[in-house]
Amino acid sequence: RIHLGPMMEHMVFEGEALGVILALDIIKQSLRIKKAAILLDNQAAITSMRDVGSKSGQ
């Protein structure tokens, strides 16, 4: 269990994005997992992950 802090300081998408990162870490560490699906319905979290590292010229 991870606590990000007060709700006044964090948005829902931050929690959902952290959940995806933690899921990816579990998948990465497991030798038994060959295929995985991570379901996410928060558009802001999906967009932020899609855009990571895609900016050119930086």
C-alpha cells in the first residue's frame, strides 16, 4: 500500500498513473508472467503515459 499524501495535493490521475507503474514493476520482476493487460479508464493518466519521452528537441 502506498500513500501519496493529502487529496488536496494530488489528482486522481496521479494515483492511477502510480498504479500502472507499480503494475509494470510487478510484471517486470515476475519470470512467470508472459502476457499482461493493464486496464485504465483515466484519460489524463493514459495521455500522460503515451506522451512520456515523445517530445523532440529536448
